[in-house]
Amino acid sequence: MVSFRSSFRPRAGERAQTNLRIVLPMSGGSTDQRLLDSVARICHRRKADVTLVYVVEVEQSMPLDAELPEEVGSGEAVLRHAADTLRRESDSPAVHVFTELLQARSAGAAIVDEATDKNADIIMLGATLRRQFGFLTIGDTVDYVLKFAPCE
């Protein structure tokens, strides 16, 4: 079992000056604010590079580079709000906030690819339990990230 607190401490032999690399997927939903609050608390303790990610899922019937102005506009607004909130709450020059708006067939695969590209130490996801076919589920995106994430 991994301790939540020990996950954010430097590992043995790791310099404390190394920035913690966090990938934080945003959905525009109710869990976003809780995630931003948690990341802001983490960033008070360590230098961090936080990449906020919004994924526009493109249906199979459409080309991957299809023009989706409404979805892209919504994603840009979510990312802008999240970046402003995180910068305000962390209030530290040691926190670098980046945003990425991605178009992909699967949000889970896009998040894992982004975490791999950024060499992320942490992916923080928000999830809500819901019932599907009579069973509780956390959804395909969270399930995919938990299975294939290159980090804790």
C-alpha cells in the first residue's frame, strides 16, 4: 500500500530541487475544484510542473483532426479557469502551470500518452462511482489510466 503523504516526498537519492511533474486531467465537472485544491496543497511543499489536460473525444465516424469548435471552446474555457485557479491558490513562483488541449479517440489513452511524454511523477484523476449494467463502475477513462499509467 502506498502512503498518500510519502508519495510526494523525494525518493531516496533524489534531489529535493527536482520539480514534481503532475498531469491533471480536467473535465469541467464537479471534481475539478477538489483536484485543484489538492494540487495546490501539494505545491506548497515542493516545486512542481503541473500540466492541465483537457481531452476532446472524437467519435469513430469522424476524422481525428475534425473541426469541433464548440468542444474546443469549452475545453479552452475549462483550462483557462483551472490554470487561473491553480496559479491563484498555489501562489508560488515555484509552480509552473501548463495547459494541453488534446483531440483523441479515447481520453484514457490520451492522458497516459501525455503523462509518458511529460515523464510525469503523478497523474491525479477525479472520479465518481456510477451504476452501469447493475454494477458500480468508475468509468472507462479512469480504468484505462489505472491499468496503463507510467507512474503512481
